[in-house]
Amino acid sequence: DASSGCTAKTLKVHPYATTEEFKISDSENYALFLLTDETTQQLAPDTHPQRIKAELHSRPQPQLFYFVYRQIQNLTVPSDQLNDNTSPN
């Protein structure tokens, strides 16, 4: 969707390539994700995207899916916000 800043690209990938082999620049902040109608899942370095693609295409009712490079969400919560512990001013 061009309005969201996304650009679609087709990549040539070997059948048994792992996510780690994609050579993501800035891998500390970006990763490869599998997006479906139901879930968004970050793929582990040893994941084989082509196997996932084959499995999803082989289902009786094919499911729409995308492999997307996107920014990893920062799940770190500042320590002063844990358990609603805020220090008085």
C-alpha cells in the first residue's frame, strides 16, 4: 500500500534459504515478519520462508499472506512504569 509507505518487491530466494540469509541491514531494528489476516509473527533466523509459503499454498482454503520487513516493536518498558511505580516529583 503506497499510502502507508510500503513498497512491494519480489526477491529471488533459494528454496531452502533461512531468514538469516536475507542479510537484513539494521537487523537490530528491523526483521522479517509473516502477516496473515489473523496474525503478525516475527520470523526466527532459522525459519525457511519458502516452506511456510508452500504450506500456506497447499491448504484446502488458501490464506492471504505477506512476508514483510518491518521495524521491530520496542517491547521494553521503562522500570519506573513497571507495576505503576512512579516516583513523586
